Amino acid sequence: MNIELVRGEEFPVEFTLKNEDNQNITPQELTDIIITCRKLPYSDSDVLFQKKLSDDEIEYSDGNYTFNILEEDTKDLEYGNYGYDIKVIQEGLIDKFVGIITIKEEYNCEYED
């Protein structure tokens, strides 16, 4: 899942997790979900922001998980592409999903009539 957002603005991200029977995976079935954003996909690359289910930064409602990329998460980032992954931990098993976050410029900032 790729995400495009304007630098320094809040952006909600919603996703679902399904088991092999196409049933929703609920938070009670998980150990944790960890979302990590970095410039480069290496452990020596600084973590730009991270969200965790265990820290109540990821919400679950009506079969969907939601986390918010906050203003402070992106306000100091350069325009461009960043990588992120969603790490799902369930009974010692780890699944990872990766994507790209593109930070874009705002074209109508401080617009006045």
C-alpha cells in the first residue's frame, strides 16, 4: 500500500488484516502491530516515526485498523519517498507488509482571496 500526503499535515491510514479463511484478524488475536517509517530500508537508517498497537497508536473498529500520520511525523522531512513496513506479530509469527510514503508539497498554502 503506497501513501501520498502533504508534508506536515495529519493523514489517517486504514487497513485490514485477514486470516486464511478471509476472516478479520482482531487485536485480541495479535501480540502487536508495529509500523515503522525510514528513509532507507536498513536498521542503521534512523526511524522517522513508529506506531504500535500496544501503545494505542493503532485503533481497531468495524474490521479495520487505523493509524494517523501526525503533523509532527512529517513536518521536518524533505519532499520525496520514504519506506515503511507494517510488522504483524501473532503467536511468535511475523508477517511484514511494505510500502512507500511520498511526501508532497502543498500548492495552496496560505492562500488569501
